[in-house]
Amino acid sequence: MMTDLALGLGGLVALLFLIAVRVPIAYTMILVGIGGTIIQSGPLILLSQLKDLAYSQFSNYDLSVLPMFILMGGLASRCGLSRDLFRAANAWLGRFRGGVAMAAIAACAGFGALCGSSTATASTMGQVALPELRRYKFAPSLATGTIAAGGTLGILIPPSVVLIVYAIIVETNIVTMFAAALIPGILAMVFFMVTVAIYVRMVPGSGPEGQAVPGAELLAASLAVIPVAIIFGIVIGGIYAGIYNPTAAAAIGVFLVALYGFGLGRLKWGGFLEALLETARTSGMIFLILLGAELLKIFMARAGVPQAAADYLTHSGLGPFGILTLIIVIFLIFGCLMDSLSMVILAIPFFWPVVAGLDFGLSPDDTKIWFGIIILIVVELGLITPPVGLNVFIINSLAPDVPMKETFKGVTPFFASEILRITILVIFPSISLLLPHLLR
């Protein structure tokens, strides 16, 4: 008879095959989890665990923060806040060579602070910034690559949907993870801007010289983003200050964005209902993935796959940083097959027990935080990695005249920038841990 471990490994092969043939990740995990459990323990055990599995999974209070932040991002995109952000960033940065592309990156970071989703950031900012980049005659590869890469900031700048899910999986504090992501997120924005500045100087004709705007226009553009700064300060600042928890903060953010939109006439009831439906669809997708991951995790745990993986890596002869490097490479490979949220939900239950048993000279709580930020950046890279590269597909739908290979060519310098940033954060954990330690 097939051993439990062999059955579990067979389940992993089936999982990867179904993902490769583009079966949705939620259905893939549900099929493998249910099928493996039936073969391993019989249908009665499966029915026994199904009777309360969904309730126990979704009654977690921390999950209520997800639809709130998704709704806040949906409302923000319909209130024209993305246009205000880009206009202000362009007023300040557009005067420099490649400045419009730098402004697009800064606006992506600002919108990510309200949205928490990279795909939504790329889609929204692409509609706003891409026409301007074309008008200034930026090279098509740089124009599309900048928006695709800038969109990845949506899951790193707090609040972040992926970061919330990671915190729930490893059972750490969401507020602490938000604090840990802030400095690396700002670092990513700066690195991307520097990448643009270097690229337009190394590749002649890729990005033109900008023009300074009149003082009155600069002032008007700056004043227009004050509401964004106020909303971000109230939501994220209130969380950091301990005034309210993330769920309450997200609800306050939804109220403030809706108040701003209705008050200025930028948000109509039709748009509000569209945002609600979009939130329901996205939240339903995330919750279904979480249910599938739980079914898969139960099957794999009974088969002993996580324990076998931990034993194999521990006795592989590699040091802690060698094992961490191997895990990062595996996540980069996963990024070629699936989206960032699915990667975190699927892979973290396997790899976190391995990392938790390694000695990096950090406390267990600090290891959770530091590892989470590193993995967040790695899965962020998956959004611009071929052949999936969801952000690249989104930008390609907005600029169908630009071949996809040109967009992948455009994100290559940003990919190199991210590899450098990952290396820095691995070598210097204090960058990620500084704000969490101050909050404590």
C-alpha cells in the first residue's frame, strides 16, 4: 500500500499539474485536499471535518479586516484619488529627466497606501499615468514596465491584503507587520525612482527631459492630495498609535473615503454599488482560497509532508541563510505559476515551520516579522515575472499595441532593483524590525 508520505508527495505533484494547466488555485487545493483525505482516511473522516471547518476558518475576527480594506481601495479608485496623486507627484518630479515615470511610481505608492492590492494599483494607475507617459514620448517598454513594477508597491505599502493573510497564517500581530513593511516599502519606492533615473541616462531617448510647472499649479496639485494624507494618517497612524485595531481602522477609512467622494460629488451611488460588488467578489475569492488551503494543509499534515520537508532542509547541510536563499528561489519559481496571495496561502504553511526552527540570531517574534517582509517582496516580484506576471497582463490590456515582451523588457531593471533590496533586507534585518521595536 502507498505510504502516507508517498500519497502526500503525489498530492503535491497533482497540485502543481493542476496549477500548470490553469485550474483556479482555490479549486485545485480543494480537489487535492478532499481527494487525498478520502484516499488516506476515508469519506467519513472528510465529512466529520467538513461539518465545522468553514465556520472555524471564517469566524476568525482578523479576517473581517480584508473586505474593509478592499472596499476602501475600490472607493478610492472611483473617487479620482489616483488622478490627484499622480498630478501632485508629476508637479514635483516631472521637471526631472524621466520625472513623469518617477511620478507614476510615487503615485502608485500613495494609492497603494489606500488600496492594499497590487493588481488594483496597477490597473488604476495605468489608466491615469499611461496616457501621460505616452504624451511625453517615453519608450513603450519603460512606460508599461514602470506602471507594472510600480503596481507591486500596492501589497507592500500598508495596508496590504497579502500581509494581513500572512499575519493570520503565522499568528502574528497585523499592526506589527504593517509597521515592519513601512520602511521597506518606502525603500522600494526610492529604489524604483533611482532605477528610472539610471535607465533614462543609460538608454538615450527612453525618457525625455521634463518641464517645471508654474507655482500656482504646483500649489493646487499639492493641496489636492491633502485629503489622501489625512485619510492615511487617520487610518494607519491610528493603528500605530494603538487607538483602534486594524478592522476598526479599515471601517473608518471606508467611511472617510466615501464621505470625501460623496461630499465632492466624485462618487455616485452606482459607483458605490460597483465597489460593494467588487469587494464581495474579491473577498469571496480570498475566503475560498483560504478554505482550500485549510483542506490541503490538513491532508498534507496527516501525510507528514511539512515535517519531511523540514527534516530534509534541516539535514541538507545548508546553513540558515542557505536554506532561506533556497526558499526564496522556490518562491520566485512559484511566482511564474500563480498570483501572490495564492503563493502565500499555499506555501507559507510548508516553509514557516522550517524557518521557525532555524537560528538567525533573532527572537521567534522577530523572525516571523523579518521573514514575512522578505517573502512579501519575493511574492511581489511574482507579479512581474514571466510567464504569469499578472501586473504585466493588466498593463498589456491597457496598452494592447505594446508587445508583452516589451513590457517584460521594461520591468527587467526593476526586477534587478528588487533583488538588490531583498539582499539588503536579508543582511540587515534591523531595517524591517526598527519600527516594530519602536512601537513596542
